[in-house]
Amino acid sequence: MVENLWSAADRLRLFVSGLTSKRMACGLFCSVIVAIALGTSIEAVCGRQYALWFVYHSTWFACLLGLVACHALGVLVVRLSWRRERFQVLTYSGLVVLLIGSALTWRQGIEGRVSLLKGNSTEQLVIEGLDQITVSWVNRPEERPYVFTFESGPVDWRHGKQLDLGQVDGLGAQVLNYYHTAQVIEKMVADSSGRGGPLVQFEVSGAANTDSAHGGTTVGHPVTGTLADQDYGAELLVGPVAIRLQRATSEAMLTDFLRPTVSPLGAKGVLTAYYEEAVEHVAVDDHVGKTVPIGKSGAVVELVQYLANAKLDAGGRFQSIGSDPKNPLVELKVSVPGDEKPFRQVAFAKSPLLNFDGVYGRDCPIKFNYQHPQLTSGRAIELLQGRNGKLYGRLISDGKYRSLGEVTAIKKVDIGNGVVFTVTEYMPHARREVSFQRAEQAVQDRSPDKPAAQVEIDIAGVKRSLWLQRNETGYDVGTVDTPDGPIRVQFSTARRPLGFKLELVDLQCITNPGDVGEAAISSLVRVVDKQQESADDKLVTVRQPLSHNGYRILQTGIRDVGHGKQASLLTLDYDPGRSLKVFGGGLLCLGVALSCLGHRGKGPSALESAGRQDCSLPNAA
């Protein structure tokens, strides 16, 4: 029994002696130097994200630093004495404190960025290198969304690798596939849920058609196309003929579509508004600057202004370039029952389906059709899906309407001049089916950072999967059906709340002589904290960061967002280990400096003497 106890104690003594030996110290510090050199080389060749993923944030590098910390702590406890080796105690103590601070930074630190226009504010920061899956109920917007975050890395995942993101209140998420740079594969398929919009495939044949793909020359072969109204209508130009598709919101809208009311257009045209079962024809000449009720529905529309030739200016506002009606527009303010505030809308005579629905991400409940007397010479085929799922059409030629009744897949429509329009396929409800594949090398060189992921959602054992592309409009959001209702899934860069509001008051850029680059960039920001009654404006520059609630805010650059506007780019980092790293680094430098100064003329240190001690095991016999 005693022999066994001695054997265990001797093994522990041998382990501690090896952990705190000079050979271990040399091996560990050489390994750290090699690892840092490797990380620096990877960052120089491939970029910062590669260096973080493969070196600095990797498991093996964390284990290496942990072993260095154990070595330093063991030397402090076992080998050093404050009375004899004070300078070395300072050195190793500083190293331990520095590594503890680094561990805190690695586990709890946050580094993100914000992009702000003048006058805008935010309460969130974007965390580069961290992805986020956000799941929310479509029919229950009041419920908080489910948020899952993960690190994907800068490379494609190997085949078969999957990542379980966990569960929140019975809803689980899993990443089945991930491509760092992906190519989209999409097709339209029938939607059995009945929520998808109509899809129409058509053919225009007969006379010579203008083919823009051949430099504007005329060719005689038929022209085919596809229209899909998934959200806000669809329009396609085939030569001089416009083909439009949208859905009727009421039976009254369908009736007016097939048998439109003929009203004098006047000088500025007529605006037709559809809301529920009410239809209102408004003479623009008499109602600019006035509010018009839509029947007895309770909805009202204000005609804010009329613009004969509307253009967007640098400030994002519509202005009229001259009085010639080349692009007539009516700017509107819409108020419907149940909404506290009115919202903006526009109606174009040249493009009836163009409005603010896609800009604001909401479907305006009032639909508009604007006719102008100066834009009646064109031809158009308009298709409207009724509430019963059937497809109806009308032909517009020289300002006159001709009802086509129900349009089927075999019905041919003579547009004029020998041109024939035919619907070749009609799906009452269609949806877009999207998938992705690994991008070819040429695509990766052009756009190296377009990641896509196949995400699986699990609700009560029912699993649904879909492909999403991060931060890519049209592909970053998808909807899937579940037994409890449809859910919305979004793939984006991770965001985290700040706990305060950051507002950009002013942005100043001083350019170098000759307008080559920016010599100095500064942002005047306002930090609004709920715990403070007042908010002060603070100046942030590259060399003058702002600290608030543990965050350090630093100016990193500017970004051109178009229309003559620039956004300020700010970096925010939260580092709970910063003070420990500063203190530990100071101790480490002080200990090394004092050791070098005080070592002259003295005998061997305790570590050197310990290195020459006999570490052999005693003879148990």
C-alpha cells in the first residue's frame, strides 16, 4: 500500500517537474512563436478571417495557450520564491494575468461594426464572422423571434458535415450544408399551400419581333417569356408591347378591369383607387393637394403632388424635370382603418405596377391605376388573376381597352399588325424553389463571399428544410409550412443589441490635396442611454475613440451609398479582458526588464539550479 502511494506521488512529482522544466518552457514558447508566424502568413495571403478560423480562434491554439498558462502557474507555485526571485515572479505573474485576460476576450469579447447615415441611429451592431438564423411566425408578429448563431468559417463545409444549433422553446434548427461561395439554382413549381402567386408562360409570335439580345435587330422567330406575381405584380416588355400580371384584391377590381369606366382624362389624367369592394375614379386636375375618401370604406387618399416628368434627386425625393409629361407621377399619402399613421405611395402612368411596396416591404391595401392623356399610344396586354383563381385579360391599344374575358392556355390574342399573344402555361399558385451548389472558381474570383446554407427547422418532430443565401436580397428569407402555421426563416450576419442608441449627428471628411483619398474622417455621434436623462454629442476619430458601457467606438472609414450620400463606418468592440491584458502585459515587461538589469554579476537563478537537480525517482526497493 505504501509503495503504491509513493508511486502515485512520484508520478505527480515527475509530471510537475516536466511541466515546469526549462525544456517545456522552450518548447512552448517556440510553439507559440511558430503559431503566430503561421497566423501572420495566413492572414497576409488569405485574409483575416482565415487566420482567425484556422489559428487564433481554433481549438488547438486555445489548448496551446492553456498549456502555457499551466506551465507559468506551475513555475510560480513550485519553483519560484518571492524572497529570491522577485523579478521572475513578476514576469510569470504577468504572463498568467495576460493569458487570463486573453481567455476572457476570446470567450466574452464582441467586435462589430455599424454603418450610419447622417441623422440615422441604431441600437444593434453587426458582428462579422458570425452568422445568424432568425425564425419567426408569419401570423404571430407579436411573438419574439427565435435566434440561432453559429460560426461557419471561411471555407466550404465538407460533404456530410452538419451543425446542430440547438432548441429554443421546442423549436430546433440545424445546418445541413454550407457553401462559402455559392451559385443559385432556382425554378418555379406548383404551390400546394395556395399562398403562392400566379405564374404565366407566354409566347409572342407572328410579325417580326425586336430582339434586344441581337443588338436590336428584328428576327422572325417567336419570343417566349415568364411572368410570376409573387409579391407586387410583374411586368415584361416584348419589343414595344408591355405584358403585365397581377392579382385582384376584390371582385370590384376585377369588374372594373374587364369593364372599365370611361372618364375624361383632362390634362393630368385620372387616378383609379381600389380598396375592398370600393372603386374611386379621381380627376388629378381637381384634387392635387386634397384628400379623397375611397367610397364608404373609411380609407382616404391624399394627392400630395403631381409631377409631369418625375426623377429621383440626390436626397431620395421626386422632382419634376421640366413640364413635358414624359414620366407622370402622383405622390400619395394613404390612410386605412386600423393604421395609426398614413404611409407614402406613388402611382406612375408609365409603369402602373411600380410603387413603394417593394421599398417598404409591405403590400399597400389600396391598389392604384393611373392613366395620363399623353401616354395612350402604346400597346399592352394586362392579365389579372381573379379571387376564384381564373386568369382574365384585356388589351390596351391607343388608349382604348378591349376585354379578353377569361384567358386560357390555348387562347390566342391578336395584338395587331399580325402579332399574336398566347398563354402557353398557367399556374394559379406557384412558388420559387431555390437551391445552391458550390460555385465554380471563376465565380469565386468575382464574388468570393456569397455564402449559402441549407437550414432544417424542427417543430414537434416535423422537419422542414430550405436553402438561404446570407444577406442576399431575394434569397436571404424563406417561408416554410408547419402544423402550427407558416414560419419565416432569415439568414444574415449576426446582430447583437447594444443596450443604447447610437445616432450620427454629422460626418466630416477632409480630403488630401488633389482630392486623392481622405486625410481625416470624424463623426459627431450622440449616445442615448435609457439610464441617462440627457445625451451629449461626442467626436469620434481614428485616434480618438469613444467609450460607453464597456464598448469602445472607433472611426474606421466611410462608404458611398449613392445619391451623393456617404455613410460613416464605426467599429465597436467590447473587451472584458482588456484591463487584465494591460495589467498583465505591464507586469510581464517590468519583470523582464528588471530581470535583465538585476541578473548581472549574480549566480545562477533558481530555475537554472532546479534544471540541474536530479529528477530521478527514489529507489522504492
